[in-house]
Amino acid sequence: MRPMRSFGGGGGGMGLPGLETMASKLAVALVAGSVLFHLTKAQSGGLLLLFPDLVFRGLYLWQPVTYAFIEASPIGIIFGAIITWSIGGYLESIWGGKRLLMVALGIAVSAGLVTSLLAMFVPGATVQAYTGGNVMTSVLWVAYGLTIGRGQTNFWGLPLSGNALAGIGAGFVVLSAVTQGWQSQVPDLLGLCMVFAYVRGANPRRLWLHLQHWRLQRQLKGRSKHLQVVRHDRPDRDQYLN
């Protein structure tokens, strides 16, 4: 039986990792990026945000990365850092730091790039600018819940399964899309789809293995067409003897 894990108080507490971990570095980067954005937005015009119309047309190619470390409100900064540090620490303990970085930052960046592509080909599908700290924290939240699966966790003193916790994290994004308009949550919605696919098995390594298997099967099938079967009912001839 899996031990009960806690999230948001109760049980064994958050169990925050040390500052040398990848999770803590992502949390510190989220706070630093958010503070830097708010200190410089009057001078820079908020160019650290994701402006989907500018990423490819204006070659603002850094924005899908920088927006992932920006939260708009003090509450968002504080809780985003706590979620990244605590949940990221748990995922890092079972995945390792490189995989955590690939999932947390990689999915947030990918969602930003796809959002920018939508802005180019589907007018009106996006809003003017996005912050992405909420994308990264939502991805980690849902990944944490799906990784636990049917095992038990603790959400603010309420015991529930990991799948239910993942549903709560996704529910926040869906509710925001309902109340604020789905265009305001495009990177978040894309991030949810990507992390669900990743945790359920559609990760790059597994897809590459499937591709290699498919190529091998095609090669073997192509070679088999050139093989000939020797009939056993033919009379023995010297040409078949070694």
C-alpha cells in the first residue's frame, strides 16, 4: 500500500527540498523573473511576457522561455513558488532533475510556441499577452497527481487520490477559461493536454522507440519479399547440397 502523501498542509507537511535541487532553482527563478518583470515593465513594455503575435513575426523568440517564470500577482508568485518547490521536489525525487526540467519548463515553452503558431494561423484564438508561471505550476500539479494515480494524497487536510488531485488542478484552469474566456487560457489548456499525454506514455523517448520499432518492422517486411521458399517435394539435386 502506498504511503499517503500530503499537499497543502496536514500529514507530513510539504517536505520542501533543499536549495541545490532543480525544483528549488525553478522556484527561485519564478520569483526572480516575476520581480524583474514588475520592476522593469514600465521601461520594457512587458517584453518578458508572451506576445503571441510577436514571437515569430517580430522574432521575439525568447518570450516562450521568459514568460514561464512570470506571475502577475503577489499571491501567484508566492503560491507558484511553493507549488514548484514542493511538488517539483517530489517529482524530482522519482524522475531526476533533468526530467523535471524537461517536463516543467519544456511543456511551458512548447505551449508558448504552439500558442504563437495559433496566433499566426487562427486570428482571434489568443489574447495580447500571457504570463506563464501558472502554466508551469499547473503542469507540475497535474503531473504530481497523475504520477500518484490511485494512491492517496492529502490536499489541505482532505484525503483524496492522486487522480482526483490532478482533476482539481485541471479544474482551476477550466474554470478560469469559463470565467475569463478560453482565449485567456490557451497556453494553460495546451500545457494540460501535453502533460497528460506525457505522463500517460506519450513522451519523446517512448515515441522514438515506437518509431524505431516501426522502421525495423518495415525493413524486415521489405527484406522478406526477396526470400524464396525451397519446396521439399522437389527431387534432391546436387545444387542444394553443401
